Amino acid sequence: MVIDMSGVEFCDSTGMNVLLSALKRLRERGGALEVAGPRPAVRKILQVTGLDSVFTVHETVPEELLTAEPKA
């Protein structure tokens, strides 16, 4: 799962905990969670907390996801 954060201007500890919880649940089911397009303030929070090493962080939403057909 890739979360597009390009529209998020601020994310506090509550938001980061939601992402971590989702990551944990996805990993329990063999999945992964990636973050795409974080703005500078959000990227800074990811870096300061060390979460940039927990999540795969993309500069933008990967192109193949923009053109992919939704799975049923």
C-alpha cells in the first residue's frame, strides 16, 4: 500500500502512530506500507523520528500506481 501524502501539510505523533499501526497490520498479513510525496514539514518529522528508515519514502507517487487498474 502506498499512502500519497502530497496534500498533507502537517502530521503530528497521532498521525505517525496511525501510519505505524497500519504498517504493523499490513506486515502481519504479508503486506507493506510506503509513503509518497511528503511535503518538507512531514519529511522532517519522518527524519527526526527515524521513521524515514521504517517506511519506504518516495518523492512522488510511483508512476506505475497512477496508471494501475484497481484490484477487485
